[in-house]
Amino acid sequence: MFSNLLKKVMDAMAGSSSAPVVAGSFAGRWFTTFGPMELQQQDDRVQGGYRFNGIPCTIQGRLEQGRFVFQYQEPGVRGEGWFALVRPGRFEGLWRPDGEERWQPWIGERDFEGIWDSTFGLLKLIQDGERVFGFYEGLGSSTIEGRAVDGKMEFLYREPQAAGQGRFALAGDGMTFEGQWMQDGANAWQPWKGRRLVQAPGQIWLVVIEAHWQTHLLDKEYSFGNMLREFFARVPGVQFSHRFFSNEAGLRQWCRDLMYVPNPVVVVIASHGTAAGLAVHGQTINPQALSESLRHADNVKLLHFSACLTMQEGPLVQELRGKVRFPVSGYTTSVDWAASAIAEFTFLDMVLARGLSPADAAAQLPRLLSFAGDQGFSGSAYPAAGFRMMMPEG
């Protein structure tokens, strides 16, 4: 059975183009965490194959409540998993080998959907049917929107100081595009090329976006992000990035940049805070600035506020509830700095090094460290921190 299915898969993948994309269907060519994948779908049955490091592997299963629930077979291992369509151009899912409990992410993108290393820097494109829109930062925060049919896209772009039109054409293997652009008022086309970036298996990013704690020159320098960098340097597969912000514009910039990372990301925002929102230099940042900046960051696995009071019911929680697709955690109290550091090292270690989901790690945290929850004990050196996690709706 395996050899027959494998032959069908290889015959399909050897074709010059993918199967037509059908709305709500998994059928077609995908670019995934574990290599290019070709799927065929008939009613509720889905089967196909992918090439992991150039080695052909098979995948087959059924649709169950909108998810493709599957078994996969590689030369030396087999396992199970599921995919769910986020939109026609993207699926997200989890997988695990037989005999293991830990689930790991597996994502796929097709057509123009995805992150591209392009002539004008990193380009994030989102495809929903024929409509394609996206963002790039090469000359400042810029937008692109157009229509794609049969691997060709025509679009309008807008930059801080210019606007114009353009066109892209996907290469036969779907991994690159060739294109041109022309500014409004000009009469000469210029080249715009791109190369697809794909998720690297087993790699996750820890991104710390931190406010400047110091208020004057005599303050001692310290940074929670630097502490996290040293601690997680020991964990294979964890990539680290650390950025500072001092106002709303800075926070918007670094949160917006998250959508250009192809791998899963755990985000820690470290600052002062209140129930109204994050506070920097005595000013409260509008919570809407945060939700808008994170709106298209499909790759965020967890957002943690290393800040006081941010998970109290208030404008920040109300703004994020129902608008983000990832768990959000933080504290309901004016948490002790040392207590929060101990709790967060433990919590993040469970997610990044032990492979627990954010929800499972959050459930374990107050059992491992009683002060992290709502109930401390008499004489405790650390008051109860009131750690909370808000799961995404749906």
C-alpha cells in the first residue's frame, strides 16, 4: 500500500504545476515546514506526499470537522497530525511521531501567500482567493494590494513618499517570483524580484521587546532581555532577538516586524504597565496600537506581558480579546520584579525547552511556583503574582 501511494505521489509531484486551488480545499501544491507538498482531495479523503530534505514521504487521512486529520510515513518514522485552513493560501497544524506526546507545528502556504526576501526587503503577502495584499519595510512602512490569477499578480503599492503599480509572476517551482514596478508619473518599469522564505523545522524565536527602565544617567543599567538571552542560549533551536522601545511608534515598529519571521515566535513585552495598557516614560500606549500591529502576525505562538497589572480586566485585555489568534499572558497584580523573573524563566522554559503548549505551561506554573497564582502563603517572601492566560476565542 505504501509503495503504491508513494508512486502516485511522486507522479503527481513530478508535474509542471499544482492541482487547481479550490476554496475550502486542501488540494494543490503547498510549501511547508517539511518541504514541498502535493495533495489530492476527493470528498472527505485527502492524500498526497511531500519531500523532506529531498526524500519522498506520504501523507493521507480524512476531513474531520474542517480539519485534515492525517497519518504520515517517512522512511524511518511514521506519525499523526492535523492541518486546518486559516485561509485558502495557508494552513496551520500540529504533528507528532508515533509513541511521542509532544506536538510540534507544521504550516503550509501556497501561491503568493508567505514571506519573501525581495528587492525591497522582506515582503509579507496574504492571499485570500484572488485577492492579495501585504506589507514591506524597505523604504518605510509600505503596503501592496492586488489580484492574482494563474500565478500572475497585478498590484498597486504605496510607500511613505511614493506610490505606483506593479506585476509579479511566480516561477514554475513556486519558490521565486520575477516582477516589475513603476512609480506613478513615470514611464519606465524597474525590476522587483523575490525568493520565498519557509519555516525551518525545529526552530522557534524568542523576541523580547523591552522598554528602557533607566530614567537618568545615575541609574544602573539592567535588562530583562539580556538575562533571557543568556538563559536560553543553551537551548538548541531557540533563536533570540532583543529590541527596545521608548514610545508608541517604537512598539508599533517591532510588533509589526514580527510578521516577517517565518518561524513560530514567542514574544515577551517587558515594561511598566497598568490595566489601561503598557506604560513607558509615564505615558500609556493606546492598546489599539498593539492589536493593529500584531493583526497579521500569523506566526506568534504566545504573547507574554512582563509588566504589572496588564491582565486585569481593562482596556488592554478588552482590546486584545477576540482580536488576536494566540494566547496572551501576564499578571493581575503589581508583581514583584524578582518574582516575575523567576515565574517567567520557569514558564518560558516549559514552552521553549520542554515543548509544552502555552496553555499546559500556564496550568503547571502555579503548581510549581505557588506564588505565581492567586494564593500565596503566610510569610511568603513573594506575594501572589496573579498570573493569567487569555486563550484566543475559537
